[in-house]
Amino acid sequence: MSESRPTIVAANWKMYKTPAEVAPWFDALERALPRARRERAPSLRLVFFPAFPLLPAAARALEGRDGLELGAQDCHWEAEGAFTGEVSLPMIAAAGARWVLVGHSERRQHFGETEETCARKLRAVLDHGLSPMLCVGETLGEREAGKAKTVVLRQLTRAADGLDRDGYRRLAVAYEPVWAIGTGHTALPDDAQEMHAAVREALAAIATLDLAREIPVLYGGSVKPDNAAELFARPDVDGALVGGASLDAESFAAIAEAGVGVSDES
Ligand code: PGA
């Protein structure tokens, strides 16, 4: 983390939970990480990415809870149209979400998401006044072939080149090595730091150095309560996108607590 950027700890619930499970989860989070504790770290932001049908229940649960923000896991780039099964950005915004994940590796791997569709989605998210969290990451084969940086920086620049100043100000990036997602294998903090620094350098090249310094770059891939603090201590790791460990409110709270630990201002 750094003093000029927020620390963001985000929960990606993927295709888990039903609307009835949402309010109890947030109540458990409040007990495990009370507001007074969160307020010690005003630069810590907690973001929740539930499945689409859970958004209204999550928006209700977040009412009056400062510092907690809502996001959707995907979107279509068109505002409306004959796209059966898709969800538009006006629908997402109306449901109370302010963030949208773009290019999660599970969408790239299983649902044909391409660099081209990621670029379109990212621009559409910005055009609708929302904030994109762009996910990038290499596969194990790509890492073993020594291509990790090439792949990650290509995904980044294809999706995020040519935005305006305001666009870069709303962007967050999540570096999620595919081999670390849901596998229990986390990148070593030094390896994560190296990639995050490379991402920031690439952001400086496509935007400006000042903007690149402001853009949060999160790490994702088997982040757990026992490895979060060490990751967050690295200078270019600005938080985490948490999948499996976010399903349980206590374990998510423990990861967020590591974020309080690095952001605590008093
Ligand atoms: P994981 O998922 O924490 O279960 O590895 C992270 C993600 O896919 O965003």
C-alpha cells in the first residue's frame, strides 16, 4: 500500500449465495469488523461483488454503512438490446452498484471474454459513470514459459490504453494470476510486488506517472487471513480481490482487518 492510494479489500462472491444470505453476512461482518474499527482507516474501502440477483439485497444491507461499496461481476457494453441473458450497465447502476469487474479470468477462460470485449466493457463502465476493476493475470503455462509480464501488460494496455484523466481516476486493476485463483497457491509477496510494479510502470506509460501513482492495484488469488498482511505490506499492493475466503464474513473481516492494519491513521 501507499499513502496516496486507498487500500481496497473486495469480495468476489462468484456464483455463490442467495438473496436471503446477504443481510446475515453483512451483520456478521459488522460484528467482526465494527464501524468504529473501520473508521480508524478512512482510506480503506471495502467493495462487494455479489451475483446480479443479489445486488438489491446487498444494496439494502449497505444502506447507512459508510465505506462499503457495491459492484457487479460483469456487464454488457450496450445500454440495452436483444442480448438474452446479459445485464446492462443502466440496470447495474439502478441496482445500486458503483463498481464493475471487467475481464475476470473465469470469464476469459470459460465464457469467451476477449481483450476486445474487455476494452469495450471497460469504456462502457466509465461512460455510465461507474468504476471498472480490470482483472489481469497469466496462466501457469504462460508463467512457466517466462511470459507472465508480457501477457499481463498486454491485457492491461489493450483494455485500458487511451482513457481520459477521469477514466484513469476511476480505474482499479486486480492482478490475479490464474494459477493462484481458488487453488490455495498464492503468489509470493515479492513476486506479486514485482508484477504490481510492472503494472504501475505500464500505467505510467499509457496514462501519466501521477495518475499511475493514484490507481489502486489489487492482488487476487487465494488471499486468506494468514497471507493478507504480508501482501498488503508490499509498496505496490493496494489491497485484494478475495474469492473463496470472502464467502465467510469472519474470514473476509480478518483480511479487511489486515487492510486496517496498513491504513490505520491514528
Ligand atoms: P480466490 O478467488 O480468492 O478464491 O482465489 C479470487 C478471485 O477469483 O477473484
